[in-house]
Amino acid sequence: MKSANSFKRQAMGLFVTLMATTCLVACSPSVDTHVSETSKASESTSVKTSAFSVPVEYYTLDNGLKVVVSEDHTVPTTTIAVYYNIGFRIEPRDRTGFAHLFEHMMFQGSENLGKAEFIGLVNSNGGVLNGSTRFDFTNYFEVVPSHTTETFIWAEADRMRGLDITQENLTNQQGVVKNEVKVNVLNQPYGGFPWLDLPQLANENWHNAHNFYGELSDLDAATLEDVDSFFDQFYAPNNAVVVIAGDVDPAQTKEWVEKYFGTIPAGPPVQLPDISENRQDGEKRSEKIDKLAPQPALGWAYHVPEKWSPEWYAMTMLDIILANGKDSRLYQKLVQEKGYGSSINAGINWPLGNALNYNGPMLWSAFMVYGNEHSADDVIADIDAVVADLQTNGVDQAELDRAMTKMRSGLYDTLGDGNRIGLVDTLATLALFEDNPQKINSLMDGFDVVTPELIQKTAQEYLRTTNRSLITLKPAQSKGDK
Amino acid sequence: MKHILKTTLSSLAIGVLSSSVAIPAFAKEAPPAPATPRNFKLPKVSNYTLSNGVKVTLVPYGRVPKATVRAVVDVGNINDGDMTWISDLTAAMMEEGAGGKSAAELAVGVSEMGGSLNIGVGLNQTFAVMDVLADSAPDAVSMLADVLQRPNLPESEFKRVRDGLIRNVSVGKSRPQSIADSKFAEALYPDHPYGRSFPEDGALETYTLNDVSAFHAANFGGARTHIYVVGKFDADKVKSAIKEQFGSWDAGPQPLDLPSNLNEQRQLILIDRPGAPQSTLRLGKRVPVMDGSVELDAMNTLLGGYFSSRITRNIREDKGYSYSPGSSFRTRFGARNWQQNADVSAESTGPSIKEILKEIDLMRSEPPSEKEVDGIKNYMNGIFVIQLASRGGVANQLARVNLHGLGTDYLENYVGKVQGLTAADFTAAAKKHLNPDDMTLVVVGPIDDVRAQLEPLKDRFAAE
């Protein structure tokens, strides 16, 4: 089915095999992958709308590896994910793009599985896999038939234990990653916009403000020594979590995890750099010329409140109120009323993640292509008006309730995804960043207490123009000059 | 060779394992063998038809309290006639309010159901989809009835909606992948709506609201509509909502049967994109329509259809020419084609095509190994389960089975058919259906830079 306004979610990863929409809160509602209930007795005709809760078993091995197991027998598959607490904002300064390049190296050979063998093992057993690199983690996951669970606990442990990479394999993946950058950025209208550009404009700390995909010259400069030291520094069990969700017996799973992961030695404690950002107190603007784009576009962002603070909960609700769904305020004003464009894409940590799966300073970002018969100033003036109205008049309880309904519904999708991608993502990041995956069952508590007053106060502080960064993208050919 | 290894005691014990085989210097540990496969039960499906022809499929499914309500109407670009995308414009206008409610009022209503409303148009069908909290499933049925049967089609919104579509076409036509797709479809489906991916420049501007109203009136009706409800919902309430909301809709016309003749001629199509760092490739041809057999699918999977496929291993994992190459079938009602897609470094354009052709030739001349065949069987059966593991997936699969008339037992028999595949099936399917001499090749890239690379391939493709 073709879609009239389809701007794909950016995937910085190994390969796009599964649409991993881990969309707590503001997600595009058109992708629906949810859990099926085929084997369990679902004979009961009662329709439950009470809270949905996820079983969580959590422990830490002696070597520091965090382990989360979540039993779910609705489909005879298991989703196995390993998240390493190393994202692209931590990579070395002269090696931009290295965290992502390294992600590719994790498929190039380990102690017992040669190049392509890990992928082959997953595929030939009836599974799919992927890996991706994000702000604060790099993840690897596979959805496999549940009778092969032990096989893939072994396989993930094998590559955590050690890699076996040749120069040939590194050169090959440098070629693949450069082609990834070309297809997603360099040869693509709106390529990298605004997701690569906004962090570079809005942030002051290099860690948050460099090119995460990497300069092609830096990608070329990577050596096997870089691979070696990066692995030693960041790919240790004490810097990772393994999540096993699905058709498993937790006791048996624990035995396998201890058998295969338990003997991997801990690495030295991981030192993470200071990634903090100061409060922004002046608007930043820049312009980008995109010679492939036929229509102008706007990308804009605000720094969001500290995660888990009352204002962060309110900001997450504000995201829904501003840009989630066709009843949202920006959609109603910019699309429905003014007709500047056909859609708005926005969110906290958009488009690389959601409001939960990061750990540090973060932006709420938005993107809209608008018609070249309109001026950027007109669009911006209407954005300002929407924001000013929120800051001056706030929201009423009915609008807040509607946002809560969307939130709850979105959470069901994240946790109830049939291939459990959203489930393992949420469990993994809560374990890595909070040491508390059980929090998955009380996520709504902080949202339930958000009041219209807090929404208004948060809009006043965080939707300040002086907290905003804005990029106008202009086609190389301006109108009338064909 | 670089070897990064965290040394532990257990890794030293490996040599003891397989003593009966000649042990290489560094004996490798084999992965633990899989246990016995577990049963996968298909969801329970109930089907019925209203007197006006509306078909209904209900599937209780899932562990979260949500439901997908999907109305699939047999109207799409195939019904466009000479007004390409009039179906898209009609669908876009149907989102602008219905049953007397404005678009904004609909949007608020959808939100209160915790859901979304999307209307998408494909070549054969229009999909009006709502995904909502379980309790709201009957209300979603009502809203879809309004949207499909009683759209407001307001004059006040028409120009804005049409301008939006025009803008989206211009963006679509700027993407090298869309350009390649549209040229490729044009070559494979000449003189048929399947070959017209985009309206001509300036065409949409001439479409009027009257055209939209007329298209809606002529094409939407009960006989073309199939409603799928998948998820956790109260079946009695949903059934009565469907009867009440859809039972009195006019039957309208039957689905359009517009055969697409096999009149393709192989072509070499070069589209210049000066300075582009990559060439976007489409290589393929028409193949027989879907009939429920699995041989072609299996052959395609091994050739280029999954991560471990031969072409991906070759041009990505061996040569590094491309990031995400892949082959697939594009399936329309009454027509189907196979295509290999790849975005390759400009300097690797010729070599990439050569390697792809080499893999096709090999698939046609030599049977795959037993290990490859077993791997494909497992993969296809695994994907079958993964694709059915969601509300949307279930609705998709059932709709696909129905569109192509694969029969009610198709899903039940699928795994068994896959298990019956042999190595000879792969060779036979490739030999019969993937003759490169009949294939069309589209290259969207820096043509002047890559022309010399294409020279050696000239004898395999007709002149431009």
C-alpha cells in the first residue's frame, strides 16, 4: 500500500528486517504489530480493559550482567536482546560514526561463529534479527522459534565473549556502512533531516552535537585496533543487559544464561564522559540547502526536562497534545487549517527512539515538509501561536484525558507487540538506565498525576522560543526557477 | 587475523568436545542443538456475509485490550481509468469529515477511542483502518461506516487536500527509489494502471470535487467490501454494529476485472541523476500470478529474499557494494512480478549487476545444497509465525488470501507445502520463471559516470 505522506522512520542499523517501532507514547499509529493469543485459553468472552501487566524476572550475574526474563506463551517464539550501554554520543572524537560501524562488526565473526554464521544461524532456524545504534545503547536482537532459545543464548554469549575480525571484514563493512549513509542521507531528499542536523545545532556538548552517522573520512580511518579497544572498553557483561522474552521457562532460562554468559569475565568499570547540556537561553537557527528536495521543510526542537521529573511527564503529554494524531494542536493548525503540509512528525527522541529509551539530555524534535508557495516565516508564526496559546491558556481536563487515552493505548502497543520488540526495548533500557525493569508495570503512575497546571507551567519553561533550535531546509531550486 | 578474546577457563575446554572428527588447530564449539519444535495454532476465524454482499471476518486475538477494525474495499488505482490517482484523491477527501462530522470532530472521536484512522489506497484496494481500545470496537465500526458510506466531501477542503497530494507526488518523484519503481512498473505493465505509479505532471490540478464525488459513488459499495475485526472485542456488540451500520448499504458494483496482458518487452532503462553517489537498480520480470504454491517464494528467498540470501551475501557481505539489497515479488490482482532491488555505490554499478546475474544463472543451473534447502524451509515457516503474530499481521494475511483467492485452507496447508520442497523445485522455478534474457533493468544514477561499466552487459539487454 502506498502512503500519501510516508516519511520512513530512520533506521540506523544493520538491516531493516523488522519494523522496530518501539513507540511508547508518540508513535505513528499506522504500524500495528501486536501479540497474538493462539494457544492460551482465551475462551473467556469478557473484555479486559484493566491494567495490562507484564511478568518480569530480574537478576544480575556475578560478572555484572543484568538479566531480564519475561514469560509470554502467546506465540511459540522467543525474543532475545542484548543491549550494551554504549551509544553514538560516547564514541571517540576522531572516529565519528564508530559506534555504529562497530555494531556491524558484531556480525562479522566471534570465537565460534565465523563471518555471516550468526545471521545464518538465526535465519536457518526460522528467525529474524537486527541491530541498531542509538544515543545511549547499541542493541542486538533476534526473534526465533522458542525451541531454539538455548541456541541463541549461546550465540549471544559467544560474541560477548570475544570477536574474531579480519581486516578484510572491517574493510567490507566500511563499504557497507558508507553505502548505508549514501542511501539514507547523501542520495536521499531530506536525507538525515532533521534527525542528524538538529542535535548538532541544539547541543553544545560535542558528545551530543556531532555527526552520529559519521564522516565518510572518519569511517575510512577506523582500524582493527579501534575495534579491539572499543570492544574491550564497552562490550563487557558489566555494561550490558540480556532480555529474554517469550515462550520460555524462566528457571530453565536462568540455567542457560548462567552456563553461557556466567563464565565471561567482567571488564573494568566503564567510565562514561560528561554528556550534560546547559540550559539554552537563546533561540538558534540555521539554514540547510538540499539540492535533492523539491519542497522546503522545517525541523525544530526543544530541550526536554530531565527524565522522570514531573515536568518530563508533562512534556511527554505535551508531545501528544502538540503532534500526536489529527486532533493534535500543531496538526489542526498547520495541516488542517492552514494547509502548509500534509503531516507533522514529532516526538521526544524522535525518530530514533521514544521518551523512554535514552539516558541523558534529549530533544523533542519535529519535522514538516511544506509547500513552496508558503514562507517559512508564516509557518513559524503559526507554530509560535500554537505554543503561545498553550502557555497562556493551558489545556482543559478533557484534552488532557484524551491525551491519557492515547498514551495508554500506545503503551499497550509497545508492550503487546507480537514480536516483543517494544517489550524487550522497554525492559532493557529500564534495566540498563534505572536498574529497575519492574517499572514497566507502573509507567502510567507518573502520567496519571499530571495536571493542566503542570502542563501549562512546563509549556512556559520548555516551549520557550529561547529553548528552541530551528532549521529551514530549502530546495536548491527556488520556485519559478525550473 | 585479529582475535579479540576474553580468555576464560571454559574457552580452553573446547577441544575435548568432538573427538571423533579430525580436529582443526582451533576446534570450534558447535551451537547447542534446537529442542523439538512447538505447535503453532492458527487463530480461530469466523466468516459471514451480509445480504448486500459485505463480507465479515472476526478473529479473537492478542493479549492486550485493543482491536483492529479494517474495511478493505476492492477499489484502487486499477479503477482510476485515465485519471491516475483519482482513487487517492477520493480517499484523502474521505478523511475530511463524514456523517455530518467535520474532520476535526472525527479526529477527536478517534482519539477518544485511543486509536487512529487511516485510509490508504493500493493498486487494487482501499484500506480504511482503525486500531482502537477494545471497548471501542463497535464505535470504530460506526465511524468507518460513516467514512465509507457518507463522506462529507467538503468543497472548503478540496483545494488544500489536492495541493497536498500534488506536493506529495513531487516529493515522491524526487526519491531515486520511487523513480526506479515507477519506471520499472511502467515497463512491466504497459497500458495498464499497474504501470502508472504517479499522475502526469499537471494532471491532478485538473481533477475536480465532482470527479471525486462521481468516483466515490461509482466505486464504493457493499459488494466490494470486506470487514476484518481482529483483537480483543465483544463479538456480539461488534456483529450487531456491523449489521446496523453496513447492512443497508447499497451493494454497488462488483470488483473490476481488468486483465493485465503479458505484453512486456525487456528493456534497459537508464535514468540520469547527475552526481548521485549511488545507482538505484531494479532488475526483474513478470511471473505467474499467485496460486498458493510455494516453489517460487522459496527460490526467491534463497536468491535475494532474506538476509542470508545469495545475492545479499555476495554484493553486501562479500563485496560491500550495497547496504540493503533485496529481491521480492510485487503482487497485484491478476498479475505479479519478481524484482531485485539494490542501491549500489556508483563505481560498483556494473559489477553489482554482473554479480546479480551470476547468482540468477547459478540458481537456474545448479540445485541448492540440502543445507540451504533446509534453512529456507525453516525460515519460511518461522516467518509465517512471525507474520501472524499481530492483529495487523493476521488481518493482512487473511486479506491477501482473499484478494488472490488462495482458498480457506491456504494458511492451514502452508507449512506442509513448505516441508515438501526439494532442491529440484528451486532450480525448476528459476529456470522456468527467471530467465535474465527476458528481464528489464532500470538504473537510476550518474549515467555518464557509469556508462562504461554497463558496456560489457550490453549484449544481455536490449538497447534503450
